[in-house]
Amino acid sequence: MAALGTIRKRGVTLIIIIGLGLFAFIAEEMFRSCEATNNEKRLRVGEVLGESLSVQDFQNLLDEYQEFVKVTQGRDNFTEDELNQLKDQVWRTYVNNAIVEGEAEKLGLTVTKEELQNVLREGTNPLLLQTPFVNQQTRRFDASLLTKFLDDYKKVQAGQNPEAAEQYRTIYKYWQFMEKSLRQQLLAMKYQTLISGCMLSNPISAKMAFEDQNTESGIVLASMSYSSINDNDVKVSDAELKAKYEEQKEMYRQYVESRDIKYVEFQVLPSAADRKAILATVTDAQKKLEAGTSPAEVVRKAQSQYAYLGLPVTRNAFPSDIAAKLDSMSVGQTTSPFETKSDNTLNVIKLISKSQMPDSVEYRQIQIVGQTMDEIRKRADSVYVALKGGANFDSIAAKYGQNGTTQWLTSAMYENSQSIDADSKKYLETLGTLGENELANVEFMQGNVIVQVVSRRAMVEKYVAAVVKHTIDFSKDTYSAAYNKFSQFVSANQTIEAMEKNAAKFGYRVLERRDIFNSEHNVAGIGSTDDAMKWIFDEAEVGKVSPLYECGENDHLLVVALTKVHPVGYRAFDDVKDVVKADVVRDKKYEMLKEKLAGVNSVNAAKGKGARVDTVRQITFNAPVFVQATGASEPALSGAVAATKQNSFCPDVIKGNAGAYMFQVTSRSTRQGAKFDAKTVEQRLRQMALQAASRYMDELYLSAGVVDNRYLFF
């Protein structure tokens, strides 16, 4: 009871303490929640229809697509530009699929297992024809080949051969991607078919369309170009400009934010001293090659891009500039150093040998095994002698647990290698020099192989050449000097005004780029400018200057200043003022010419007012008239001609893109050979309507709330 009394006496204090404790607990949870939300936002690549895509999920999609392309195209890696294209394709596919799936869900559209199986059974879908499961006789997808592969895949994964398991796993992932893509394609086709069902035609509209396309008119045209009036003679007020801006404001709507920048970039190039040093290296290599020094040693010490294999190879194995010189060289000749601008290199070639050799060799072999090297050598000699004496190759191969089947070796399989070991070189040289049905006992460090060439195909010229190909690059000292100078410029000019004022003093030039979007992969076409892109769109404030960026192929220096932000919505009046003014000036010039032509009732009368008169033939409603006098296409003129009777003069002054026009229709006829077929024209009209309806994705995109933050991560 005493304790209870104590609690009651201190009730208010306890309530305050407990309240503060609860508040602290709630506040801590709120802080953690906000922090987690912010972290999640920072890891979002983008958003579609309110659903976010994480960095990891996008990376998974990208990896999946990369593997698909590698298998399809037989590629191992991609350039920076190619990888950027893959990223864009993955993003577009993700956005389009998300939008279509969202619309399909509202309508109850799905792709069932039965529908997918039907497509597999038919085997004609273009996607399926890209898979390894195509019957080579029917040239169609064969579902039984897929079924067999899936069964084999399960067995191989449970087996003991990791190499085979990896190969099967690669094809399995390829098929998974293809199946997913097929489902997405079928769903999109369903949605598009639903929309296309709304596009109808009828015999009446078909007849009108046929006449519009095939009814040709000839006119005598009076033209007065807007350029005949000096722009300085046209007075335009701000009120008129703003009124025009409001009138066509929808033309200036912007759905994605863009930004304007000014920047200075400098590419570091080799100095005269750098070029001199590289020339000395290449000249020294030339002298050593002429003196007979080991080609492999010379090429290695000269840091050549092209390795010396010492094997006879075709022209295809050499860079194009090297291959172009080989035919005109004599064996033993060494060239003087020469420059190739296309790859920025200095080069020297020594042609060591040239001979006619087969491009392809069919051969078979028996690998000799044993407990010791002596045993292997003796056994190999015995097998070689037996085969030379007429023993059956297959029988001896079977004795050693081998089948002795033939296989092909082509030049392309080895001639682009950057290195080759001594045993492999000996093996390839043997196969290249043996005649048909000849045998060789080839000794290696680890054993012997008996080889026999069965046939030789496609005799070609092959060369052994030592190539020194040295990049003309800048030195560390040159780069350091350029970096220090650029760094000094950036440090001393931390405002846009200062950059523009002082750039020329440092030998630089301030460039401008308007409307850069965050979906772009680089700044001003310079590679590896990811950090600069992040600064422009995530950190920069208008008027601020960025840090110095090292970019390109480690040969560019860059500094950026943000000059303007164009947010989503309507472009500001000042941004489009010049465009609006051009339209207002054109309108005013038309009114001036219209006034000048007032009361004109014939082409000759218009000519008297200063118009140029020409004859124009074969005008149809469907195609805009190109007017030589003004150098412009004029759709409005085509429409006016179609609405004017034959032999009649149009009393209205037609407002065109580049001038004012009056005309008289002198002839009208149906295009020769044109014959109306209602069904054909209706089908064509439906196709045109479908093409117009295909723009539905643009409309859906605008309403999908698409957010693209890839620049922050990729």
C-alpha cells in the first residue's frame, strides 16, 4: 500500500516520463521507417504505374538479356556503346511490358498455358525460330527437341560432368528468357488485336480514299513567298507573341525534365616528345628485326599490340593496315616505321615466310598413354611403325580406348590467339605441313600423339610475320601537365561568367548543350561520364560549376556548369520565344500578302500584283504539293485544289508554310491504270488505322508515371 501511495503521489511525474519514453520510441521507429524509405528510394532504378524497379532487379534483367544476346550472336563481351544499347533495350522492354500488363489486367487479358502450348506446337513464331530447337528439315520449331533437351538438362544437372552441366545451364537460361519473351509478346498481341478491332472501314470511305489518292489535278499557280518581305518590316509586339504562345501552348509541353549546360572539355594528346620517344622505340625494333634478333623478343620488348605466334596464318589474322602490305613484301624484308591514323599507331613489319597452305585440315589422332615417359615414347614409336606398315587406324585407336574419328581444324580456330605454348605450336605446325594420309609422331612434354591428316582443303597464302604495332599515346608527364593546367583553370573559375571570360586565356573553349536528358549515357558524347551525369541531375544547382572529371578513355578532362532546368510541364515562354516569333512573323507576312492580293480574280491579276506563275501537275489530295517557287511542301494547297472545281479559279488566298497562293484548276482526271477494288482499299485503310492506333503506347506511357533514374546507377 505504501508503494501504491508513492506512485499516486508522483503520478503526474510518472505520466510525463512514460509519455516522453513513448514519444522517443515512436520517434525512433518513425526515423527508422523514414530512413528505410529513403534508402529504398535511393536504390530505385525507376518506376512504372507506381511500381518501382530496384537496382538489383534491373541488373538481373540486364544480365539475363546479355546472356541471351551472347548465345544468339556468339559474343563474349560488349563495347561501352553496345552495353548502353542493351541497357536501353532492357529498360524499354520493361516499361512496355509493365504498361501492357497493367492494361491487360484491367481488361482480364491473360496468356494461358494452352495458348502457349499451341504456339509451341505450331512452331512458326519468329521468336521460336531463333532457338536451337529448330528442325533442320522442316525449318520450324520442333517441340519434341525442346522436350528432349529439358529431360537431358535434368539428367546432366544431376550428373558428375560440371562442364556439360554448365553448357546445358546456359541453354536452359536462354530458353527461360525466350519463353518469358514469348508470353509477353502474346499478351501484347492480344491487347493490340483488341484495339485493332475498333478500327473499321466501309465501301463509302474506301471509295473516297481511292478518289483522293488517284484523282489528279493540274493547276496554274500564283505564288508569293514570305521571304519576299524583309523580317525587319514586320513589327511584332510582346502581347502578340504571348497570345501566340498561349494559342499553341500544347506544342511546347515537356513530359520529361531536361537541363541546359555549358562545359569545357579537353582531350589529352601525345606531345612531340611523346611521339619522338615512341618513334625511337619502333625504330629500335626495326633495326633489331633487320639484324636477326628473335622476333618474339623484339615484339614483346616493343610492347606491340599484336603478339608474335611464329605460326603461318592467313591475312585475316592481321590488322587491316598490316594485311594490306604483306602481299607487296618479299620474304626477309622489314618495313620502315609507318603510321596508321585509324588506330593511332606506329608500325613495323618483318615478313619471315610466305607459303601456300591449307585453310582447313581434316585429321585424326591417337593419344599415347603410359606409366613413364620412356614407356610412352616406346609405345608411340611402336604404334607409329605399325600404322606406317598398314595397320588399321581405328583398331589401334580402339585398343587405347579412343575412336579415331576425324575432325576439322581451320585457321580461324587458332590464328587470332594472343599467345600459344610450345606444344600447341608444334602440334599446329605438324598438322599444317603434313600431306594427305601422312602420319606424324608428335612428342610433347606430357606425352605423345600420333596424328594423320586425312584431307586438306582451300589452299591459301599464309604468312609468318613479326609485327610491332605501338599506340601513339601520351606519357604520364604529358597527362600530369594537362591535368594540372585544367585543374588550375577549374579552381580559379568557379562561376559560369568566370569560365566564359577566362577559358580562352587557358586555351580552352566554353561549349553549350541544351536539353540534356537523364536517359542519356554520357555528356557531350564523351565516354565514362557517369559521375558528371549524376552531378548534373542529382547534385547541381543552376549557376554552379562541377568538380573536374577525368573521363573518356582516361584521356579527357571535363568541367560542367548547369545553366537552366526545364521541368516537366510547359516550356517557359522565354525558352520558345524565337520559335513563337517565327510563327507570328509568318502569320503577319501572310496577312500582308493577302491584303496585297485582295480583289484578285485571276492568275494573271495575281501576276500583276507581283506573284510568280507556274504550272503544277499531278496533284492529289493524299500528297502535299511541292512548290518550286517557295521550296516547300504545302499540304493546305493540296486540300484547296481538291475542293475547287475544274476550270475554276479559287478566290481565297491560301496560307502555306512558305508563302501565299492563288490558283486555277486547269485539268482533272483519274490516274491512268487505277482501278477501284473496295476490299483491297478497305484492307489498306484498316492497316493505316492500325498504324495510327499503334501510337497508343505513347499515350499510355505518358499516363504511366514513368520515372527513369538509371543515370544514378548505370
